[in-house]
Amino acid sequence: MDSGRLFFDTSSHGNMLLLGNANPLFRGMRSVLNMEENPKRRPFFTLADDLIDEEFYDEQLPEKKRRLTPEQVNLLEKSFEAENKLEPERKTQLAKKLGLQPRQVAVWFQNRRARWKTKQLERDYDVLKSSYDSLLSEYDSIVKENENLKSEVVSLTDKLQAKEAAEGTMMVGQKADPPLPVTADGEAVVLVTVKVEDRLSSGSGSGGSAVVDEDGLQLVDSGDSYFPADDDYRGCMGPVDGMQSEEDDGSDDNQSYFSDVLAAAEQQHHEAGEALSWWVWS
DNA sequence: TTGTGTTTTATTGCCTCC
DNA sequence: GGAGGCAATAAAACACAA
């Protein structure tokens, strides 16, 4: 430890004396000084003028570290506000004005810069956090909206399924009078049902179509479809959980709707809106 | 009064710049 | 190499609850 830095030179600065903690005299005085503490206790470092007529220093007590007075701090703060770096000349002037050692002024500025930096970091953190919170809430609302759209798709899909099934049954039912045809034509009814489910579950119409085509039921397949094309249909179905199309390779614009909510939420929302309105319109 | 957490003052060691 | 800045740290001073 550099003891030269720890002790104030009493010859250069009036009656100031500070002993290091290692000094037994200082340690002994600590308890005494603590007992003498009172609310009006004068600070260790005061203006040079005040040092002259104070009997306090007559005793030349070895002093503890004292805090600066509010006046000293105010002046230092003002100086810091003007310029947070301290040129040698300003340091000397401030020290003279405040009755402090230039070294103390330099230390105060150093510590003040450290405090400022800490506060600045806190401010930066707050800004980042509020920005993050805002984005998070935006993300949550988009996810919620996404869920709503998905459930709407599922609901409409169910309705469509029921409607297609009903129409398919009617067509076959024209040949078989009973509500549930169980004759040779009844097989066609079953196949129609499979066809609809297949479309909804796999998104690939080829497999289901093959079965139906074999039975010559083209009318049910696409000729009377609610959808202009299979691609469009699958585009609407793609996003529904558990009903993912096998062709969901991202090549189709509609297929990518649910792939990255954050990346293109607004655009995707728009696309979903179009798909849905088209669906309802059909 | 005392224990504990926070703030302030000061030191130390390292680094950079001139 | 000396001066000054910074990060880390020590320790005194202070605030405050129990």
C-alpha cells in the first residue's frame, strides 16, 4: 500500500490529518469519535475560511474519513454537469475553492463518473426492457389472433365436411331410397365419405381421387367442389394443427402462413384474411 | 441499540496515451 | 516513464428496521 497517498500532508493543507486504518492511534480514536457523534457534527473537509476559527481543529485530532458538505457536493455536481472530465487547471481551482486536496477532487470526479456509468447502464436496461416487453405483448396478441384464426378454420372445415358429406349422400341416395344406402351403391357412399376425410386429413387429393375415380364418381371429387383448385384448398388447410398437408414444403405462399409468426405477422394476417374471406364466400 | 444494507470516499493495480 | 482513467475493492458513514 502506498502510504504516501493515505496520509494528508498537514503542512500543505492547514490542519488536516488523516491516518490510515492500520494506525493504532486511528483505531483507538474511532470509538471515541463515534461516541461524540451528533447531528450537527461538522464535516472533515470544509471551506478554507471555516477552518480558521474553529476550535474543533485546535485539538489536531487524527480524523476519520469524512463526507463532503452539501455545498461542496453541489459545486462539484455543477462542475461535473458542465464537464465530466477534469483538466488539471480546473481541478486545482476547484480544490482551492472547496478547501479540498486536488487529489480529493480528482477522486470525487472518478467516483462520480463511475456512478454516472452505473446509472446509464440502468437507464439503458430499462429502455431495452420496455422495448422487449412491448414486443412480447405484441407477439402474444399475434399468437392469440393466430389461434383464433386456426379455430375458425377448423370450425369452417367441419361445416364444409358436413355439407359435402350431406350432398354426397344425397347424390347416392337418389339411387338408394333408404336414408342409409346399403346396396351395391352403398359402397359408393362410403367411398365418398372417405374421399372427403382424405382431403381434409392429407391434403393430397390424388389418393382419394384414385379410389373414387375407379368408381366413376368424378362429380363428387372436384367437378362440384367448393374450391377452385386443390392448391387453394390445401392452402387453407395447411395451417391447421394436426391437419398438416404432406405438401407443406413452404413452396406455397399460403403454406408459409403459420411458419413464422414474428417474421411476417402482418402480411400473414392479411393472407389469412384473404383465404378466410374466400372460404366464406365460397 | 444493534444488525444490516446502501452510499460515499479513498486506495490499488492495470492500462493507455503522450 | 509519468499522468490520468478505469475497474475492483476496502472501509467509513449513513439509513433504517427490528
